[in-house]
Amino acid sequence: MTKQLTHQTTSFQSKKFPIKIICDGVQSPANIGGLFRISEAFGVSELIFCNASINFSSSRLRKTARHTVEKVPFRLSESILSEIKELQKHDYKIIALELTETSIPLEKLTLDAQEKLALIIGHEQHGISETVLKNVDESTHIRMFGTNSSINVVQAAGIALFTLTKLLN
């Protein structure tokens, strides 16, 4: 009989990737909690929240995050453009996860194995602002086959992180 494994009995090896996630206005406590959880699962080095007012004591955020707020480094920033410029100075490639006229499918990104990445994800309703899109190195999107052009920000981040960690591993 197959037995389900627990957090303590998996053979997963912990690994950190040179990936930071910059959140452009993400507000929902459930989404923020989900971002902590998916970031911990995929070894994200830091979450940066911009253009947001976040209640880190929110019971919904904490329930969704399942203790990963304590495991994933994070910070709030007043200026997303300053964050982008600072990361670019430190050789981070800035990638927007947004469907645009020039975005390429996520799986077609070409990355060096040791490349440092900052993945920008956008507000639940408005996505990534035009100002931010003008300051990124590249835009990428998730190919979808239905008629809807977007999915939940945490689901999108999970798909992107799965793909990016495969490309960097």
C-alpha cells in the first residue's frame, strides 16, 4: 500500500534560487499568503511588495501561508522603479510576467544556469503597470488554450517558478 509522505518524511532537498519576486500592487491576503507558500516551495530568495498596504497579521494571509512568512525573506518598498534599477545594478534580469504585444512564452525564455532573476507579478485586477513594463528587460507570458487571457496571480507565479527553476537547474 502506498503511504502519503509528510513534510518531515519527504526526500526533497532544500535549495535556494537566485530569484526574487517583485509584486506590483498585489493586495489580497489570500494571494499574499499563497505567494509566500509557493515562494518557499520553489526556493525564492526574496519577496518584495511594492505599491501595497499589507496586514501581515491577517488571519487569512497567515492561514494560507502556513508558516512560510517566517521562512521566506520579504520586505515592503515604496518605489518599484527604484527596486528595478537597484536589482539591475546587481546584474538581475528583470522579467515581467504579463501578456503584452512583445511578450514571449515562458518556456521559450533563454536563461543562463546561474542567472539572477527578478520576476515581476502584477495586481489582481490591473496586472503590471505600464510604467513598470517600460522598465523591464523582458516580458513573458503563460501560454493558455482557453478564451480567458489571465489566471490567478498565485497560480501564474507557481507555473512561472516551476518553469524558471527547471531552466536554472
